[in-house]
Amino acid sequence: MRKKSIAALMLATAMTISAMPALAEVITSQDGTIADEDLGWEKPDETVTFHVYAGDGDPEEFAADEDGGKAFMDNWLLEHMNVAFDWQVMVGDMTERLNLMLTDGSYPEIITWMPDDMANKFIAQGKAVDLTPYLEKMPNLTRRLGNYLNLMKNEDGDIYKLPINWGFNPNVAGQDFGVRYDYWLELGKEKMYETPAEWIEVMKEILANHPTNEAGQTTYGCTSDNQGKNFLYAMLGAYGFVTSGVNGYKIDDDGTYKHWLNTEDGLEFSKLVNQMFREGLIDPDFQSVDYETYTSKETNGQVLGNVGTWWYAWTGGHQKWALDEGENYNKEKRIANVAVHGDGVDFADTTLLTANFIGSYRMIITDKASEEQIENIVKFLDWEASEIGTFILGFGPPMEENVWKITEDGTWLFDDVIMDVDRKEDSYHPVKDGHGGLKYDMAIAGQWLRDDDLSDFTQIDPRVDRVSVYDYWPINPEDGSFADEGINISWGDYASRVEAKDTTMYTTVFDAYDPITDIKTNIEDAVTAGWAEIITADSEEACVAAFETLRDDCNSMGLDELTAYYEASYEKNLKIFNGEE
Amino acid sequence: MAFGRKHAVVSQEEASRYVKYEKKKGALAKSLRTQKEIWIISFLALAWVILFCYVPMAGNIIAFYQWFPGQSLANSKFVGLDNFTRFFKLPAFKTVMRNTLVISGLSLTVGFMAPIIFALLLNEIQNRLFKKVVQTISYLPYFVSWVVVASIMLFLLGTEGAINQFLMWIGFLDKPINYLSRADMFWGILTTANIWKGLGWSAIIYISAITGVDQELYQAGAVDGLGRFGKVWHITIPGILPTIVVLFILGIGGILNAGFEQQLLIGTASTQKVYEVIDTYVYKYGIQQGNYTFGTAVGLMKSIFGFFLVWLTNYISGKVLDLRIF
């Protein structure tokens, strides 16, 4: 009996000791490198719960929480801030869902990530709370938004909605004319191409050297997943036409808007794209390709360049190759993003990279919220807008196990392991996600977190730049160049050539019942079909004929009316921004 | 002397009409009395039809207003027929109508005949096992979604698709054809895809009708010297004619429904001018713009037009063939 007691005691002790590390882990996994009193949040006595509809998503997947980030952030918010989220996502188009919610009144107190026009619908029907009286309780938000907050005002000067995912564009690249860098090196050229025409000549040489991929498939210079519109946007950017908010206008010094169809530049780049198609640089199946097929064609080496949005070349290119090839991966094997300019256009006048500070999505507090709930929501929104709030909600709390922590001298230090950008897919994203990064974002400043007139992020790790809640780039603090050799290759011929253009003032609102909306849709439709005809025309003459037909059609549909509408919208935005209205 | 309708002196014609009326009046009550079990069984289905098919029709009223979801009708602006006339005024209206009528027309002609011919051919197969296998395989595509069909078509018809590979291999083509971007081929491709997908399923009802034809008629036909084709032409087709007519009458009501998913999935920018039909147009100008009243107006218009066509076809069929649904 005594032996049994001793054995039981030893077993219990062993079990207790073995459980200690787990217990210790549980305790420390919620402890970070910031004290609660430094959060800038007054912890309420009772738990505050926010009921939020946040758009399209799989609720089962969200609840399953495979990366554990939701559970982590739920625990952290409860423990350190006494806040909880009832975060609702639903399968299906958010606009359709919101329309149904409007009909049956089944929306919660907060709706975020909603399209701007849906926010306006809710406001027009009196379903949104007037935030104007609460602005003085949101000093962080008003400070960081600055004059851009004025653009949220309605005709009466009141604010009912807030932007989400706002801020300056942190990206280095926008639209580009990319090339397989290792194949470009084989050509032995001293200087990288600078114009679309030069890109065509370089790509022809590369395709001649590499006519098929390893699987024997014919290679091409580029493809598309949006009916060829990426070629149009890239060309518009190279020639200095604004696309963000408007659809391809060049604005003269005297403020006159000119649509690309009514310019010689438009004809010139149309002929260039047609030449690309006729000379075999464009994948002939470009009209039937979706995003997955697009990236797989880059991954398998069938597409050797990129004309359009920069990150397509990354997700299908070196990000995949680096993971697949591991230590054998050669950094020069990537599709480099290259900025080009149209003939007669300076690099400084291109619009390849643009920035819309207020973005396209909004957040509202609905009439379902009680006065007490509104006060709590406003308080949290202001905390979210604070520098520390943005960082915690974006990256998860600062701690040793996470991608960032706060050192004793107050630096917001990123983990060394994430400095290897080729390993982002396993060293950065899963760790951040697992610590609750971007699980809950109501009106977050998702873009560039930098030190400027509106924000103070001087404490961010000096080894990284262009930090946003989505991404970051390691740099050499001495000269500001990218620390990673691969990134320097990717962006060496972009960052040095162009900077982002602020296109916020071009944001234009269209009402469903306004005839101008029909005109806009008609023209967009015509351009979609007409642009495909321009690309696939059999000869240059046929291309010019298709261009002229499209131009005449659009002009007869009311292009001048639409132009006047965009002009008036811009002027109005400018006045509102400057507080003149 | 007439001293009350019931006891008035009436003509024979009037009397027979009155008798018919009395018969009709009593028929429902009699049915409820003598077939109450069937009525009880049918009650739920009838209630479902009334609740979900007829009651929502009242919602068509928004077609005459400028209405937003969540807004009451009383607070909405009455616009009369504006939503209807907007459809006719949109620039691509003529192209949209042409595409709709062509695609529907192909469906009502080629697409309608194909299952009949298939059923007739299937009926001629003597080997029962083979016949069953063919029939089963034929209606499997019906259960495949259009998303999968679009992928199959890309696999077959893409520039590097199976058909181009084969034709180039046998020397028929020098360079591949991008079938899915050819506007001149779109209607044929779409009709073929529709037939492939619906052939077997649509043939089921004709196969069932063929089995209902009296076998003695075939024996009599053989005695009269009819060959295989003669039997089909003179016995089988007349035997299933009522089925054909009924399905045609019902089918013509959907002449303005020329598809939606197929166009969005298979269509490209190059084929937009031939694939844009009423439903895709309304989706773009109605649903995507959040203008639900426009979508309702066009839907209502389609329904009224379709109903009129069904009535007209039923009337003509009654006059010419003495076959009618109602």
C-alpha cells in the first residue's frame, strides 16, 4: 500500500512538472512587451462587445480559425482591453447582402468594408449614425486623417461614414512592364528599357531565345485575367493618364480633361498593344484566363513578363519559386517590375503608381447602436487610429513569439527571421496571422505607416521601410536601399524612376438612378469590347479602324457629358478637402 | 312569362350553357367531397405555390417606382413606365434583342429537335443493355454545372486545347484557332454546349412518350409495307406529337430567356457583341448598379411577353392541330 502511495505521488509530481512548461507557455503567450497602461486605452469595468458585419467570407472557415489567430486575439483583447468582437462574415456578394439587410433590417451596429455607394444608401435612408458630434472624442482619428476626413462629409457638412484601409500608398510599384530578369541578363544589355516599344523589342529577343518552356508550351511576354484591360491600364499609366477614380483621362495644365480615346497618345499605345498581339507577345487565350491560370502560367515559365499590376509577377513568380526551390533558388530568377514612360512623356509625368488616400471602402455605425454602444465604438475607433492601436490590430500584440516586439528603448522591432523576404510565406505571414494580425479592422489605417505630418511612426524598426499592416520591406538604414538583393532586382528599375501620384481628388460618386451612371456603364462596356477588338485586330490598319470606331461610339454615347461630370467632381472634392465647402 | 331567371323561359342554347355552368359550379364541390384525400395531400404544395409563386408577384409594383431596398413604397417616387422605357433607350438594346432572339431561336429549333431525334434513334436500338448505357451517359452532362462546362470548353477549345492540338497534328490547321474569342463562332459553340448538356435529360420525356405508342400499330405498319423510317415517320412521330406540341408551347414562353451563366462564363470581350442578352444586360444595368426596379421592370416585361406567346401558340395549335394545353 505504501509503495502504491509513493508511486502515485511520483506520478502526480511528474505530471505536474511536465505540465508546468505548458502552463508557463499559456501565461506568457498572452504577455507581451507592452504594459496595459501604455496601450492608451481606458479599460472598461464590463466587457464591451462590438457586433460587426465585415463582408464576404466563409463563416465556418472563420470560426474554424485554422491559424489560431482569432482565438489568440479574442483572448488578448479580453484580457488587456476587456473588449470582444462578434465578427460576422457571410458567403456572397456584400452589396447584395447589404441590400437584403436594408430590406429586412437585419444589420448589426457596425458595418465595415462596405462599398462607398452602399454606405451612401444606408446614410440616405437614415440608417447610419451622425458621427460629427463624436469627432472631438476621436483626436487620433481626426489627426491622422487630416483634411482627408473632409471628403467624408455629406452635402450638409456632416460625417456619417469613415474610410477603412486608408493612408498613403506604401507600394514601390503599381502598373509595370515586367521581364524575366535572368533571361534579360542573358541579352547582355547595359541599360534596362525605358519605353513600351523598347519592352517589346527586348521581349521579342527573349522569346526567340526561349520559345518554349520546360513542358514544351509556347512562351509569351504577358497575359491577362481581365479581358486585356491590364494592358490598357499599364499603357495609360505609362502615358500619364489617370485611371484611379476616373477612367483614363489626361489633365492638361489648364485643367482640361482629355479622354485617352480622344488623344494621339491613345492611338499610339493602342497600336503598340496590337503589335504585341500580332507579334506573339500576348497569350492568345488572354480573354479566357483567370487569376489562378495567370499565375500558374508565370510559375511554369510560359509567361516571361508582366504588363499590368506589379504583384502578379510576384505571386506567380519568385515568391513561388523561392518556396519550391528552397536553398537552390537563384534570386535572379524573377520577373522584375520595370517602370516605363510613353514617347514624349517624362517619368515624372507617368501615372503608373497612384494613391487614393481614402480608398473605396467605408465603415458606418448603424441606427441599431444605442448611445452607450456608440460611445464605446467611438472610443475604440480612436484607439484603432492611434499608432499603437493600428500596429497591434495589424500585426498582433508585440511579443517575442510574434513578428514584432517593443524593446526597452521603445523601438518597435521586427523579428530578424522576417528580414529574409523570400521566406515571407512561412516566416512572416503565418506568424502574424497566428497572433491575430488583421483579424479585426473596423476603420484601420491599412496603408503606409510612416512618420509625416499626419502620423508619428518614428519608433518603427529602422531596418524596415514602407511598413503597412499588410507588408514591410527590409532596407539598409545607411542609404535606404532595399536590404534584400532580390528586392533590389525586382524594383531597381522602378523605385528610382517613379513616385506615387495622389489621385484622391479624382474619387467620383455615381448614383444608381442618375442617367450619368448609365452613360458611364455604356462607355465602360463599349471600351471593354472595343479594346479587345483593338488588341486582336489583324493588322495595324484594322487596329486604327477599331480605335476610331470605338472613339466615335463612345463620343456618341455621351463621353463629353461624362467628362464634364468628372471635372465637376474633382473641383468639388478639392473645395471640400480644403474646407471651402 | 318570365318571373325570375331561374324559372324564365329560355332558349335551348341558353339552357345548355346554363347546364354547363351548373355542372362547373358543382364540379369543385363534388371533387372536394369525393377526393378529399388527394386535396389534403396537395394542400401543402398548393399553399407553397400560392405563397412563393403568386404572392411575391405583388412585388412587381416596384417596377413603377424609384425604390431602394429598405425604403417603403410610400416614400418612393412613382415613375410610371420610366423603368420600362429605359430598357428600350439603352444604346445596346437592338444588339441585345437580336442576340436574345437568335440564341433562343437556335434553342427552340435546333435545340428543340435534337432530343426528339435522339429519342427516336435511341428507340431503334435493339440491344437493351446498350440502349440503357447510352441513355444514362447522355443525361449525365445535365448535372454538370456551367462552371465545369466552361473549364471543359477552355480545355477543348483553347489555343492549346485538345481540338487545336488534334487538328494541327493531322495537318488540318497550320496554326491554332482561338475559338472562344471568335464572335462568328459563339452562337454555334453556345448552342452545341446547350444541346450537349440538355440532350439526354430532355429526351427522357420523349422516350417515355414513345414507349406509350401502341405496338400493334407497328405490326400493322409492317403488314402495310412500312420500313423502319416509314414506321418512325408515320407511327412514332404522330404518336408523340401531342408531347412535342405541349413542350413546344411551354418552351416558347421562354423565348426571351436566352441564358445568363453560360454567357458570363464562356463569353469574352471579343464576343460581347454576340453574347449580351437581356438577362446579362439587366444584371449589368440593374443589379450591379443597385437599380433593382429596372431589373424588375424588364423581368415583368419578359413574363408578359412570354405569357402572350404561350397563349398565342396554344391558340394556333388548337386551330391547326386541334391540340391545346388550355
